[in-house]
Amino acid sequence: MQVRNIAAAFLAACGFGLAATATAHPPAPEGVRYQNPVLPGFYSDPSACRVGNDYYMVHSSFGYFPGVPIFHSKNLVNWEQIGHVLTTARQAPLEKAGITLGIFAPTLRCHGGTYYMITTNVTNKGNFFVTAKDPRGPWSDPVWIDIPGIDPSLFFDDDGKVWVTSTLNWGKDIHEGIYLAQVDPVSGKLLSERRNIWAGTGGRYPEGPHLYKKDGYYYLMIAEGGTQFGHKVTIARSTHVDGPYMANPGNPIMTHADNNARDKLFQGVGHGDLVQAQDGSWFMLAHAFRVNGEHQHLGRETVLAPVRWDKNAWPVVNGDGTIAADMIAPSLPAPVRKQGYAQKDGFDGPRLGLAWNYLHNPVAANYSLTARPGYLRLLGAPATLAKPDDLTFIGRRQQHFDFEASTELEFDPSAAGQEAGLTLFKDGEHHYKLSVQASGGRRVLVLAYHLGKIRHVERQAELAPGPVRLRVSGDKDSYAFSYAQGSGKWQELGQADTRYLSSVTAGGFTGVYIGLYASGPAAPADINWFDYRPKGE
């Protein structure tokens, strides 16, 4: 950081107009306080746009369905989910997606009253966009674009031309970097040759490009360094959309990779998008993960930082390019309110709530909210948690270190292989499960761990007839699994470490899901209710 500051100060003294650096403008001592993350849990690769006094934001969804959750806010801090962009198998075919492929980083833009969401399906045909007149939907069928790579973004220029950028990081005869082409915003047809306009500053995996125009300059902002501890945001600019682009001498403009973080809890800070508020102020939405030692299991979460962007200068993120849990912004577009994340679901409505996701495209016949009113009925399929293609599963993100999740299940298995229950799910090779099964003519509750090649049954308990309540409680270090029946007290079956579901251990791009599932020959599993509650809420 010190080297960057000296270089930028020298250029400014020589009259090059590049004085904005990572320490040029310390945060205002007074302002509006808010908390990061502004959207906890696995909500990575945020992209946002403002329309009037409303802000909308989208995120990656990978192998989960519906795809690309979309949120609304009035102040950039309090976000409410209003739907998903990709709600049909035609829009998001995920049969080959696994858990961490499928739908990669989206970009959301609005132009001329039409909303555009552009993204990549890395396991089915590549880059595409969909459109809508209302961000709540319905959204169109995919319009495919013949530009390779990932992380596409659209830019609408003042002259009416529309440009698409994408990232090429691998492949034979590929020059790594950000590629640009003019595109028809109706047909998706490219109207120019693809051109490599910037390869970043030398960090691994230059990706996540976004173009902005300000003060006669085109600014190209990207992510570098990979999505783990080396993540960062860098920026370059040009007087022409197709370059050449000159890098900011104060790069990176946002990172915790150089140990200069004010709040060591947050790492992997990067993949940002800039949005301008009604009063002309600027903000960056990015993602970061909260660590427990060297591990992170909640996934990459959405954070917010104020940005100072003076005329003809480079954007400066939060004074020194870092973020913290306790933040101060000079102003926010609207008052901040206390946010609640508790979920109590009695499955009384005609459809599942927006917090729920399926694994891949669901087999609709295996889910019902009407077969037994007031219950969610799950019918098992041959798939298992270990091989989850077509698994009967609904899940919601774990959003807090300290939480409690519980449910009530009615399930009477009669044959081996039939099971239903509660799972903490990272992927098919890394998960914990608390499930009702049949064993020797008895109905038993089984706590089991699946960690790569390690398959371990921690404990079993014989169940009495009737419903069983299942519960998992978590803190930073461990999960505790319990059950109860009738008026009986909760009984703990065992505990497991959170670090084995960390991306550092298990790999991948997603965070932990709390899931309800059924597998084996079809026997109905009826879920009466589900409750998710952060500690202290």
C-alpha cells in the first residue's frame, strides 16, 4: 500500500491528475453507520443497478435452482428478496451443473425501461442474457451471445452502441484478459470483432469486468487474484471504449490481500460493482467471506463500501480500500433499519418461499404443498446426498455462524435405502445428515458424516412412533445435532466441526446449505414446519 501511495503522489505532483489513491480520503468521522455484510450467507458476485429511488441486485447461483436471486433496496443496506431471474429449466438447464458449476457471475443493468441480466451457464451453451420490464419478472427466454468466457457484462454507451465484455482465463491459444465486442441488444449478434482490451495488473484470473463512463473516460473495473485470500478489485481507464486502457497507479482499489485489512474477519474481498445514488454519491457492492481461523463455510457474502469519486480522478473505496463489520458512510440513500433473518415456514402457501432452493432442476412430481395441506411432502428418488443428481431436496443458506435450525418430520420408512431428514450440505462429498431410516424392522434416527472418502455413522437412536423434531445448532467452530419427540426434551446425538464444510477444505464456490431431503424408493416424507433463527434474534 505504501509503494502505491508514493507512486500516485509523484504522478499527482507532476500534473497527471491521478491523485486519488487508497489513502487519499480517510472515512468521514461522522456519517451513517451500518453493518457488513449487508447480505449474509452465500450471495456471491453481486451486481446492482439503480432505477429512480430503487436499487436491484443479483447474485450467482451455480447449481441451485431457481437461478440468480434478485433483491430490492431503498438504501443499499437493507435488502429484500423479490424473486429469482431464472425460474424455468429453459432459462437455466442445470442437469450437468453439479454444485459449483451452472450459473456464474451475473450482471444487472437497466436501459430504456428494460432490465437486462447477463450471465454464463458454464455447463450449457455459455453466455446469454434475459430481459424484463419488471425486475420481479417474468424474464424472457435466453438470448445467447457468441462470445466465449465467463462473467459477461453489458455497457450501454451514450451513442446508442451496446458493448459486451467477458473474461477468458483458460483454453488453447487464449490470451488471458478481458474481451470486448459490440453486440445487438435484441438478437445477441456480435457487431464487431472480439478484442482483448486489458489483462489486469498481473494478478491471477482477471475476471468480473464492468464498464462505466464518467467525465469523458471509460473505466474498466475487474477482479483479480482468484476468489480466495488473494482477491482484489483493480481498475483502468481510457478515452475510447476499446482502449488502450491505462491502469490506476493506486491499484488495487479494494483488497484485504496485503494484510492491510482493518477488520481481519473479512477476507477474499473483491468482485465489485459500482452504483451511483440519487445525490451523486457512489458505492461499491462486493463480496467477501468471514473467516474462522483459515476456514470459511458461510460462503462469499455481500458487503457495501462508500466510494469517493472526484472529477477526473480514480474511485477511492472507503478511504483505504478495505471494509469492516462496522462501517460509516457520509450518507445513504434512505434510513437504515434493523434487519431480521429469522424464517418460520409452516408450508401453508401455494408455493415455497423465496429463501428455498432446489438442487438442479427439480422433478416436480416429488414435491407437493397440496397432497397434505399444511405440510411439504417430499417423495424420495434413487438419488442420494452423495450422488445428488435429481435428489429430492430443498435448502436455504446458512447465513450466520451462530444459529439454530429445526424442523418436524413425519416419515415411516419400510425398506433399506429409504431415508429423509435434515442435512448441512456443502456438496455431494462434504455434508452432515440427521436422517430417519429403517433398520432391522425398527425406525431409527442416524447421525452420519460424509467427508470425501470418510463415511462415518456417529450415533443411532431408536424412535417411537409419530413425528420427530430435528435440530442443528451452530457456532463458529461446531455444529450440534439433536432430536425430540412428543413432549420430550431435546437430546443431543453428536457434534461435528464446521471446518470440514469450509471451501478451504472442500473447495468450490458455494456456502453451506441447511437442507430437507428424501431419498430411496418413494415413501412420503411430510415436513410440518421449518424454523431458522440466528442466535439473539
